[in-house]
Amino acid sequence: MDELLNRLRQTWHSTIPVSEFMQIAPLSFTDGELSVSAPLAPNINLHHTMFAGSIYTIMTLTGWGMVWLQQQLLNVDGDIVLADAHIRYLAPVTSAPEVKVRWPDTNLSPLQRGRKAKVKLEVQLFCDGKLCAQFDGLYVSVPKM
């Protein structure tokens, strides 16, 4: 699993340059849950808390990463995009966050038949054990031709 998480990190950093600057990295992927983090320092704002844009980015990428991981496990290929999203900022992020997403009971088999697959994900960001942001995203994966 470490190799798969390393490939995810490399994919983020090579295709989305801001993710490397932000130092976003997957922490774990077990029992259908992906956990991701980034240090506070490169993502800080004038209030010495995490910049809202960084929060949005890490939550978006955590959801995207979950879809990517599921595609890897099922050996299906698709271009993943965020089609719709809503975020709620609940509390300031004052230390390195832990962002978590669970895989819902969703089927990616349409990709095997050359059709797009849609996945709704709920992503949560915790800081020192406290829920600080909630992100709901609709991801679409389009088969590669």
C-alpha cells in the first residue's frame, strides 16, 4: 500500500504543482479510508492559520485521491474531475490538518464499459481532533480513450 500512496503523491506533485509547494502527502489508506495531511507553514495566512484556499485544495485533492486509488485497485482508468463542490469552514486550522475521506458504496464499473462514473464524497478536515471543515464533492471520472 505504501507504494500506491507514494504513486498518488508523485501524481499530485507532477500534475498539480501547487500540491508540491503545499507539501500535501497521503498518510494512510486502510479499511476504505484515505487520510492526507500537509504542514501548516507553507499554507499559512496573515492570521497564522491555514489559508482557506489551501484548505479547499487539500480537501479537493483528498477526494480526487480516493477516486484515483479506487481506480488503481480495480485496474480501471479514467480522467477524474471535480464537477461540483460545497465547503463549510467551521473553525480555524492552527496546526497540520488531517483530512479524511471514506469510500461510499459506489461502483466504478461504468468505466470498464467506456462510460463515465460519478462519485459523491464527503471529506472532513480535522485539526487537533476537532472538525474544522466539511467538503462535499461530486467527482466524475471519464474513460480514457
